[in-house]
Amino acid sequence: MSVACSYYAVYTAMWMALDDPPQGQWSHAGILQHFAPGGWQQPPVALDRALTRAIRRLYNARVRAQYLGAHLTSPDSAEGLGTARHVLQLVAHTFGLSHRGITP
């Protein structure tokens, strides 16, 4: 469940950064394609490839756990939490939002 919570924190942060999509809802598979190029930042800065891969791993772990019944490990949960913190800190910094509650 921890991985799902981390993923949805990332998904919500990406949505907030990108704003509402033209069709009313971002798809889970497609939101990263719009977020990774960094056009939501001024000036635009593409995400580091390692972060993009970490977000993809988090998405895939969530799908495996929620839809395929995979049992994820504590390291999986810790990695997901680290990815969520990284994305939340990036978005908070970009938009001048508080980092309280994001960092341990």
C-alpha cells in the first residue's frame, strides 16, 4: 500500500505542475510523458533520466501490487517514498511552496 500512496503523491504533484489536461484527466501512463520534458518549469528543464526511470519504476510497482497481487518489499516501499519526496520537493521548489511535511 505504501507504494500506491507514494505513486499517487507523485501523480498529484505532476498534475499540479502541468495543470489540467485538454481532455479533463491525465492518464497514468501518459502524464510522465508531459512532465519529464520540464515545460512546466521556467525556463524549461528536462527531468534527470534517473528520476524519470524512478517514476516509471514506482508506477510499475504500483500496478504490480494493486492489479497483479505482487508482494513488494520494504526496499521497494523505501525507494517509492524517496521518489515521491524528490518529485514533491522539485514541484514545491518550482512553485515556491512550503517543503514542510515533505522532508523527514
